[in-house]
Amino acid sequence: MATRKRADAPAPAPAPRTRPSARRAKPVDNGRGSFPGEHWMVLGAGLAAWALTRKHPSGVVRALGMAAGTALVGRAASGRDGLSKLLRFTPLGRRVR
């Protein structure tokens, strides 16, 4: 028996696309040099976002603070030369390029 598509069935979601502004920003970010302590400053900003919004009465502010903090801490840990640069100083990370 052949099945027919239901008229009220939702259409499949389109595939996520990268925004044009993000595609333009990435080469610019990769093209600039790092300055000393950049990842520490980004880590501090992420931790500050978590700490400053942690006890806010609004759930929206807490969620936005957690999202921003997570993004900044992730950027600090694995940014352009963040985590791989730190791993080179560990005994097992000497093979990291």
C-alpha cells in the first residue's frame, strides 16, 4: 500500500548555513597576529560573564550569560593557537603541530 504525505506534516528544516558575515570575519581573524595574553583575557571575560549573570533573577539573562561565557571559554581554550599551543608543553603533546 502506498503511503501519501500528510498535508499538515511540517516541512523538513533547511540545512544550516554559515552567515556571510562570519565567512568574511574568519579570514580577517586568522590573518591577524595574536597578542600576548589574548587567551587569558578571553578566558577572564568568559568567567566574568558566568559570574556576573549567575545569580540574576531573570532566567533569560542567566541563559545568555552562560551561552556567552561558554563561547568565550571555548574560544580561549581552542582558539587560533590556544589549546594546541598549550599541549606542546606536555609530555604527550609534543607531537601536536
